[in-house]
Amino acid sequence: AQAQAQATTAEVVDPAEFNRIRIKTEGLEESIEANGFKSLKVSGYVDPTYIFNRNAKTSSFVFLNNNSNINGSGESFGYDNTFFGSGMLNLEKELEGGTKLKLTFMPSKGAASGYNFGNLVHEASMTIPLGDLSTRLLVGQFPDWTGYEAIPSNLNKLITHNLLFDFSAANFYTGAGVEFVRGQWDTKILVGNLNRSRIDTGKQQTPGLFYRVDYAKGEFNGFGFSGIHSGFDDKVQFGRVDMVEADGYYTRGDWNFQGQLSYGRQGATAANGYSTDKQNWYGLSTLASFKITPRLESIARFDYINNRRNGGGVFGSTFGAGPCIDTTGAPANCPDGRNGFGSGMVFDGANWVVLDPGSGSNRYALSLGLNYALMPGVNVKGEYRYDRSSANVFVTSDGDYRRDNHVVGVSTVLSF
């Protein structure tokens, strides 16, 4: 009898209290919609990083610095100074009818920061349904689609990026295109500018073609391929670059595997001194990881780029500061001594000279790391990286050249 009385009491609802809660709930919903917070998602991360570089003899924390000399800071892009040590704020909004807006801010190290000084915008993109939600118009600025890695540090297992991501891929596209989602296939095609917000130099009409196709066989495996075909330069001379790649992933239990194959070529660009001889390269990157415990993951990555033809050089590298001469005393292009691309150097007893300006060098990189989930939203990464070349192209702080370099990094990533 007592239990029945308690049940009867629990079923009694105070009408006044119910109306008060209903009014407050409706008011809250109206306020959220009126202030633009309906269907709004906010996310981001910061990742203060420490980097030791043997050749450069540097040991420093890296956070919110530049990765280019766009504002005269004296800094430059390198595999030890890419997009880590950064901060990002993501705003994603979906409107009635399915239109989506994504606005991402990334000071100093966004996709466009190295090409458009003062631009904090990493991505500003719209996807607008065309008839149905599976066919969309794409408009705006998009980070590059190439490969299995991404710019945001919280999406990568290691601190540094693979060689193909850094040197055989674009930074961003500005343009318009379409996206088709059909079953397990997702296809994006874009026409626009490569690494430029606007082309305003006379006689440089450089719309390029960019595309990516992904197939998700299931939650734990899939593959994709992408391509970049565009005129590209910021000088009077006009060059062209073509890059294609295929990548995939496979996860089984505590194991994860990712891989990528790439091919690229370019001609008459700053990276090859505006030579009519095309630079060609091909390469691979493969990554494997294993969860030692639910919170601790071990990672290994190996990269290779074949870059011997026409003096070497890839899309993301630039010649070193000169002047340099070859063994005959003729002027020659200096290698990219920070990143290890270009023709090899030899010491002739008095100076370092270019051994063969017509032959480049091949690049290798091995990274070993740990990723520890300290608590929800906080990961600590550690990485040892060994880079090697088939020739003396890495410059030291003393001005000498050698075949290899060692880098050690530690990073704390807070994401939300």
C-alpha cells in the first residue's frame, strides 16, 4: 500500500511548474536561434612544441611562430618548422536547407599564412546543396586534400609531417567546384587558384584543377587519390606543376596502417631557377602504429622521395642562398640545405662546391614516436626523426654539408 501511494505521488505534476519549465525551454531555444548559435559547432586545439635540431644546433620551444619569411621575420619553411606549434579555432555552422559554412582561424601557421601576410584564415568554405544533400556546390578557400595526413596537429599521430605532405603537396586552393557523395564514394572537384588568394599579376591566368576521390570500404579501411594540375608562380615567368597521389588506411584491433604513393613534376618555377627542364620526383610514405595500452600508442613512419632528375628539387623546396659554383667554377644552384633537396656538395679543399648540377639527390626519413593520452582532450607526443640524403645536401650551422640530420620533438596537444 505504501509503494502504491508513493507511485501515485510521483505521477502528480504541478501544472504551474511544468508551464514554467516549458516557457524557459522555449525561450532558451529562441535565444539560441536568434543569436546564431543553432547548429553551431566550435572546436580547436593548441600544441606548444619543443624541437631540437642537430645540424642547426637549435633547441627551442616552438609556438605561434611563422613558417615563412612573408613578413621579413627571417624564418623559413622546413620539415622542422611546418604547422606544429600552432593554435586553431574552428567554427562550423549549418543553415536551414543544409548549407554548411566552415570558418577556421590559425594565426601565423594557417594554410595561407605563408602566401598572404596578415591572413589569419586557414579555411573559409561553403558547401551548398544542389537539389539534394549528396550533391553540393563548393566555394571558398580550402586546405589541400593531398595524402593521409592533415595540417591540424590533433589529427596527426606524430609531431612532424611526412616528406610527401611537406614537399609534394599544395597548401590551399581558392575557387569553386562540386562534391558528389554516392554511397561509399566521395568525389570533390575544384577549379581555382593554387596557393594564392588572388592572381593579380598581368598575363598570369592560372586557374588550376584540383580533385580528390575517397572510398570508405568500412569504418576501418578505405583509400583515396587526388591530383593538382595548375600554372603556378609569383614571377613574370610562368611555370606549371602537376602532382598526383594515392593513399589508404587500414585499422585492425590495436594496429593502424596508413600509406601514400606520389608523383610530381614542375617546370619554369622558382624551385628550379626557371629552367625549361622539368623537375620530376616520386615517393612513398608509410606509417604503422600500435596501441601498447588504451592510452599509449607507439608509431613508426618511413618516407622516401626519388629526386635525381635535372638537379633535383620538389614543389615545396627552394634553392639555398648563393652564390654557389660547380667543380669547374661555373655558377650553379645551391641545394636546399635545410630540407635536404638539390644537387650534392663536395669539399674541394678550400670551399664547398656543387658536384653535379644536373643530378639531384634522393631523400629518406624515419620517425619513431609515442603518443600518450594524458586525460580527455590532452595528448603528449614524443618523436625522434632521422633524415638522410644520397648526397651532401644538409647544411650545418658551421656552413658545412653532410648527408643526414637528427631532430627530436615533444609536444602537448590540447583539443576540444
